[in-house]
Amino acid sequence: MPPSNNAAHSYAEGPPRQVPGLAGLHRMTELLLAERVPKDGRVLVLGAGGGMELRNLAEAHARWRFDGVDPSGPMLEAARLAVADHAGRVRLHQGTAAVAPEGPFDGATCLLTFHFIPLDQRL
């Protein structure tokens, strides 16, 4: 069931409390991507709802462009708010990976997402 608008907007409060080391996970992701993604690279973020990952990557890399995909409209609205300062470099798409725009991409992420996908659909 998709989160309500209120749940989506308060989402950013949950993961830092529920996921020990979340800031470190975001930092490690950024560092690993930076090893391969060029200064003007394009990055796909699957499970972009909430926007925390997008915001962190956009703040660390001023010339990267992003496509974020998430099935939840309310979560994408929360992401839109989270990345407002970087809106010119972030495009958000509602749906699953199947609606991701065509690449090529220089890098991609999919963090803390699979627990939302039914087991039979993960493969």
C-alpha cells in the first residue's frame, strides 16, 4: 500500500532512526559512485522516494544529473521537496524500474528498497 501524503512527508525522520549507519551508507555510496561517474555524469536512483539519497548525491556532486524512480506519488512529492535546491538536475519518474528513462547512465543506486518489493517480484 502506498504511503499517505503525511507519511511520505515525515518519511525523512524515520530512516536515520531505523537504519543504523544510514549517513555512512549514503557517504559510502557517494564515494563508490564518484570512483566511476564523471564530473558531469548521469545517475539513476531506483527507490528515490523521500529524496534523501538524491539530495546527498546532488549536494556532493554539483554537475551530476539524476533520474529518480519510485512507484509512490506521495513519496516522489517528498523527494521533490527534498531536492528543491537541485531541481534543475533531478528528474523524477513515477513507477517501477520498468519506467526508468533510457540510459546510458554512468551509475545507479537502489538502496533500502527491496524490502518494499514482494518476494516473488524481486528476481
